[in-house]
Amino acid sequence: MKQFLPTFILVVVMTAFVEILNSMGSWDAQLIPPASTILGTIIENKDSFFSAFWDTLKLSAQSLLLSFALGFTLAIVFSLNDWVKRAVFPLAIFFQTVPIIAIAPLLVIYLGYGPQTILASAVFVSIFPILANTLVGLDTINKNLLELFKVYKRSPLQTLIYLKIPGSYHFIFSGLKISSGLAVIGVVAGEFVAGGGLGSLIDTSRTQQRIDLVFAALIGLAFIGLWQIMLLNVINSLITRWRPFKL
Amino acid sequence: MLELKNAGKRYSSRWLFQNLNLQVPTGEFISILGPSGCGKSTLLRILAELDTLTEGQLTQPATTTPGFVFQESCLLPWLTVSENVAIGISTKNLTPSEKSDQIEKILKTVKLKESAFLFPHQLSGGMKMRVSIARALINNKSILFLDEPFAALDDFIRFELQEELLEYWKQHKMTVFFVTHSVTESVFLSQKLWLFPQGDQHQFQELDLRKTATNVRMYRQSPEYFKLVTEISDRLRGKA
């Protein structure tokens, strides 16, 4: 936790500075509301805010899990079959370059309003880092180790399970961490068009010029992102304490 | 018996070796000696069926259980010493207790019994190489391929491991192919040498060392050892 101390101090100082300027009347609270105003807004709208917060948190975690399951499985399929990889992977790269905000309206047409569209939007955005990182990990295993498994007559499946997957651990985990941030972005983009959650709260607050609610929602999103990264770090440290994965 | 017939290996337009005709009876300790880039590791990889010949034919004995040791220890960092050694067990249908008996026995041989549950990052360079050797030896391997396994170790550990390997080979008499660029190492360890002399790689030579000494530890001080080292160094430089 020591490493976050300078950031924590900076945030506290900036918050206090804005509060002091606001109390002196030298701060435009309409543009950037001080922390006390944002906190007051959250308390005032606690039911709707926390309901939206929970919806976004839940969908973000679900989409991250789904992206992991799909991205990891696809990477395994690609690593086992080069033809499938060469056929599908360029398409994955192509779709990665299309902005989600341009795709989201299409998803509403195909899937309707509701969580399924939001999940699809988030998975669309967050699957690629897991897929790409896992593939890099599986394809960059030490040549000597691969030959060792060949000498000892291990099957491709045994090599995959006992060498390639554990040897790709750090690549997979890095992909997961990148995807965790992208999953939040994908959920918000989905909520903008499909409704619900903090994304919808931001959209409606914008039309009502409720800057304080927009900031409250932004802080909520930041917490979701941080929570996911912290949870992943805890899981990572538990796993690497059990087995020192590194190649 | 392992046999190479009219064997040749070419990389783009360069032949590493050509027209090799060799027969290796079971139980020989052969060192493949030559300067860097001469093709000795390639030949080893071909013998271990990790690479293929450009021309000619390799015939392996009907049943072989090979073990391989690389220059690096090549251990899986997420597995303990025991688990790393277990990778070398190629016999199917062993019960868990038979497996653990074999692991315990081989770890005792390489003096690592107390380190069975340590991870590779907790071991020294010499200990890692011992694990790698144990992985290659376990399960009574009939043929052993070693690709400069001691090159990265200090003299003290290297001499110790050379002596232990030689003792083990004398007891078990498996066929050993040992790649090295060290003349002293090859003379100390092997019964037969395959030489790739400097400058003219096509002039492959096979030498039977016909060693008379029986004491492994004293052999390094013997006149026979010095005589062979001088003779082979001259051959490598193309003087003989």
C-alpha cells in the first residue's frame, strides 16, 4: 500500500484545495463540483445511485469473466489449429479497430434493450487483450522446453496443459488486467444506448445539466475499475505465492 | 544399436556434415567435440529426433527411452524439484507410489533428496543442473543426450558433476551422447570421440580413446589424460 501513498496525499491535497477555494467563493462549483457537493449528491440520491452502481459493477464483472472464458478458449483453439488462427485472428484485429460507440447502436437493434446488449458491448471491447496476450504467451514458450516435452513423448494436449498454459500465466494475467479497465468502458458504452447503470445515469444527468451527478457517476466508475484491479492483484498474489509462475 | 547411414545435414547452401556412417553399440559414452557452429549440437538433435537429416538415414534401436539435458537447466519454475524430475518419467501405467519411489531414488543419486519440495528459484545453478540431470536419468533411460550441460557452471561444480555422471554411467551403462567444446571434458568423460576439426567440417573423425585408467578421480592427474588432451587438441586444430 506504501506505493499508493503519494497518490493518496495528492488527491487529499487537491480535494482540500478545491474545498477551500469553494468556501472562499473563488471556485465555479457548476463546472467542477467540490467533493462535499458530490458526496451530498450521492447521499441525496443514494437509492438510484447505488442501484446504478451495483448494475454497472455486476455487468462489468460478468463481462470480464465472459471475456476471459471466451478469449482464453479462442486462444487455445488458435494455438492448436494454425489454419483457424490465420482465418479468424485478422478479423478479431479488424473488429478491435472499430470504435464500440459505433457498434453499440447495432447491438441494440440485434439484441434489444437490456443487460444482454451491455454485456455484448463490454465483451466486444474487452476480449481482445485476453485473446492477444494469451496467444503471445502460448506462442513464445521456450523452445528448449517444448523440445523437452517432445523428447519425453508428451502429447500436444499434455504439452498445452502442463507447459504452455502455466508458462503463459503472466501474459494471460496482463491481458486480464488490461481487459478489466476496458470492460468498464464497454459496459458504460452499452448503458449509454441500452439503458441502466451508471452509463445511463451520466447520460440523463447530462441532459439535465446535473454536473454533480455526472461526477458522482464518474467516481463510481473509478471505484469499479479500481476494485476490479485490486481484486485481480489479490488473486494474482495468492496464485503466485502458491506457484511461482514465470518463464 | 544406433546407426547413421550416409547422413548429411545442410543449412541453406552450407553442409554441416556429409556422408557420415556411424554405428553406436548400446552402452557407449560418446563425446561430440568441435568448435562453436560446427554442427555438433545439430547432430545431437538429429540423434534425439528433434531435427531431421537432409540426406541419409538414422536407425534407432527398437525400444529407446531417451533423456535430454540442455545447456540451461530448463526447469519449469512453477513446479517443485520432485515435480520437475517427474516430467522425465516416460513409462505409462506407473502407480503414484512407484513414481514417487523412482523420484526419491534418483534425487538421492544426485544428492537432492532434501530439496525435493523446493522451487527452482530457491536453488543454485549447480543444483538446478542436478535436477535437470535427474530428470534425464529417471526411469532407467537407455539413451542420454547432453548438450553442453556443464558449460555454464564453475570448475568446482563442473568437475563434481562430471565425476558423478561418469560413475552413474559406469553403473548403468546407458548410451550417452555428450556435446562439448572442451577437450579436457571430452577426454575425461568419454570412451569414444566424434570430432569436428576446425576449418574443415567435412573431415569428421571418430576416435576410440582406449582409456586404461579405472580410478575416475585420479584420471585427471594421469599422464594418459594429458597425452590424450594434447593429441586431440592437435587434431582439432588440424595439426595431426
